[in-house]
Amino acid sequence: MTFLAADPLVRQSCRLTNRSATCAAAAPRPSRSSALCRRQYSSNSIRITSVSVGPGDFVKIRLLGKGDVGKVYLVKKKTSERLYALKVLSKQEMIKRKKIKRALAEQEILASSNHPFIVTLYHSFQSDDYLYLCMEYCLGGEFFRVLQSRPGKCLPEPHALFYAAEVVCALEYLHLNGFIYRDLKPENILLHESGHIMLTDFDLSKQSTRANLPSIQPPNIDTKACTKNLRTNSFVGTEEYIAPEVIRGCGHTSAVDWWTLGILIYEMLFGTTPFKGANRNATFSNILKNEVHFPAQPNAQQVGYFNTKSLIKKLLNKDDQKRLGCRGGASDVKGHPAFKRTNWALLRHMEPPIIPPPINPLSIVPGRGMSDSMSLDLEREENKKRVRGGRNPFENFSSVTLLHAGDEADEEEEALRMSHGNCSATADSDISALPEL
């Protein structure tokens, strides 16, 4: 897996068209983490293939995480021995909790995204009981756990700004495609084995019904224009990260993503969120009434620079019409003096502050409350993966396999074998000459 290619980042859609989102200059000397990176992020680097994949193609290894409607498993593909994160969503629970649209929205984003800081989708399919999203496995795990393991549960200022910059790039890409994220928090950020971050969990994301083209004033791109038609009244988000306009119920826009970015930067620097109260109501009251306060503690020394404090204050403006990013979107945030040392075009080539140690993911013991149940039998689900009879409320959940240039050689070979499966004996003998997967 690589995000360190020299190709430009582009707006990528599997169904519609491609529009340039960000241009990168010539690549610098690769960082240590780029040595194993091959995948290309360009207009033709992602495509749909006809390879059919189902639950029976994977072996379940252990539980990685769980939510209210599903679980995420570490799985191994039988044909390639490659590890993936398989998100398994219960149809029954989604119907019960009225979350069908959220699952469809998440697949829509993942299947159309091609960005170094957004988790990669390789397969999506369904059985009678479950929806499946087969994604990139990130060895570093949740960024939340990374923060918890650091001294004081926080990061030095330069490190926090590095990861904040990568989040800004991911949000910029989502906004360019007409989506607002709405659920930014450390638990929804994964740390790739290269040390770069990847956003995940898009079930709370919202898409604009009429996404406009961005206005371009070189070298800036106005991403706000892409979501200007999107205003929603949904009460969604994580308690300590919810923006004031969401609590007030007066409707919110893509500005909520810049609010959550301010909370994230604060938490990376101080190990806590700025408006946390004794309970839910107290937290909401603090968000609505209190100004952001920087604690006078030893850890506060790492935020001693005026620019970083200014960035946080501007992102946490309670008036979403005056908040940093409300006018030009990501371009406003990128232009803040706190990021004056950030080389945006070459960010994915830079050496990350934290690189996960090379460990065997099979040896990791699940944390407390993460014991796996054997309720999911992938082999059994394979036998009933075709939904039969009656109306299927998940019929818009596409079963697709995506190939990413330079990153899925095993899938290419598998596709080649399948395409020749009914051919002559001569063709079969040619296939047998392929290297064993």
C-alpha cells in the first residue's frame, strides 16, 4: 500500500468523471516509509473489476472492533494470504435502527474515493444477513489508542500539526466530492503502517444533492462551493466534538468539519477536549457558552506559539459563518500561519512523526471487551450470499471489487485465472505456470 507516489491527487469517481483536486510537484527523496510503496493515486489508478468475491474467500482471524450494527474483523484472503479489515454490518440491526441509508452512504464514499488519507476499499458484497466492506488493514490501529499511549496522552506541537495537515487534506477531498464528514475524532482515524493517517467510518457523512464545481483561484481551490447547497438538521456526531449549530438544531453545513478539526488539534495537544463536562448536558452547555481555554500546565508549553492557539480559536468560532474555512473551505485552513512550514503538495512524501513498529498482526491480543464470538461463520454465509425472494432494501448496496494500480497483483492474477476458467486445456496449462499465490 502506498500513498507516496508522485502522481497528483485527483477527484476520483468510479461512475462519473475525474477532476483534478490537488497538484503535486516532483517527488522529494522518499522517506523510509515509502520504500515499500507502489500504489498510484491518479485518474486511472482505480477501476471496477468483474471478479466475484464472497464471504467464503476469507478466513476470519480475530475481532478488531465493534459498533451498534456490526463488527470489524481481521481476515486473511485464502488465495493471497493478504490481510484485510472486513466490516460486517447486520441487516437486521440496520433495519431495526433505521440505518440503511448510512450504510449505503458509507459504501458510496469508499467506492468512489481514491486518496492517500482515506481508507481504501477493495471489495463490497452482501449475503442474506450481512453487508460486507473489505478494506485496507492499518497496522497502527486507531489513532485514539496511539494518543493514549503517548506521555500525557498528547503530542508535541509539530507532530500534532503534521497529522492535522493530513486530516485537512482528507476533508478537502471529501468536500470536493460534495460530502461532509461530520464524525471526525481520534477513534475514526487509523494509523497506517507507514505512519500516515487514514480516515474511516463514513456512516454519518452526508452528500450534497447538487455538488457544485469548486472555484479555482491559483494556487487555491474553493472547496466550500462544492457543498454550499448542503444544509442539514440531523443531530449527529460525537458528544465532545459536536458543533454549536448542531446542538442548536438550526441546521449545519461543512463548517462542522472545521469545528471538529479544532477539537481534534486541541485533544492532540492537551490530551483532552476543550469543552468536556461532567455529563452530556454540561458538555453541551460548555460548547454553547464557554470560550476555548488553554490550560496552564507543563503540557501547554508545546502550544506556546501564537499561531497554533490562533488556529484553534478560529476553528472553534461558535458562529459557523465566521469560522475558519466557512468562506474558501480547506484553502482558508491551509493558509493559516500555523501551517506556514507545511509543504502541502509533498505532504504524503514526508516522514511521519510516529511509525508503528513492525509486528505480526496475528499476535496482537484484542483489548478489554473485544473478545470475539463465533456467531459469524464466513463459510456458512458464502452459501447464502445471494439474496433471494422479496424486496431487498439493500439492493443499492453495490457488489464491487476495486483494483488499485500497483497494489493488487494478487487480484489481477486471480481475475486472469477466472477469466480463463472455461477455456481450453492449453489455456489452463498456461495459467498453471503463474506463480503460486
